[in-house]
Amino acid sequence: MWHLNDLADRAELIITELIANASRHTPCPQIRLVVGRPSATRVRVGIVDEEPSRLPVLSHAGEEDESGRGLLLISAVADRWGCDLQSSGGRLRGKEVWAELGTEGAE
């Protein structure tokens, strides 16, 4: 539909890492995947969870560490990434950790 097959591998890696991070670092029984086109030249993927107090932190894993590289991978393959807190009724309800990929040149 969007004709963006060239982005599939990078988007898959990003989604896999976001899901792994959410399942490892939050106690939430469920998460939600969000995929959208914020503009004609961008695709945005994100994971929404209900844990606003645990924000993602870009860390530098040591050579012997078996984990801690997820956000580094996302940072390397995405054009940009971030985290938005979500609220309802003046109360924090969760967060969305997201990454964006440019679509220019993608087929």
C-alpha cells in the first residue's frame, strides 16, 4: 500500500528492539504497536505501554554485556527516535517510545 519495501528490514529491527525493551523494562501486561505516516516522507513506528515512570535511556553496553544495545541499534538505523509521555485527565497514563525512518528513495 505504501510501497516502502526498502524500509522493511530496518522497521522490523526497530520494532523487535522496542518490543524487547518494553517487555524487559516494564511490568505492563500488554503493549500496543503504532505504525503511521506523520508526513509523506516519514514512517513512524512506536510501542505504547502504561509505565510512564520508566523512560528509555541510551546506554553504552560493555563488550562482554549480553544486553543493553537495543537503543543503540535503533539509534543507528533510525533517522530519529524519542519518547512521548501520554496523559489523560491530567494524569500520566503511559508512554510511547518511537522511531522514524525517512522514505525518500524507498520503493
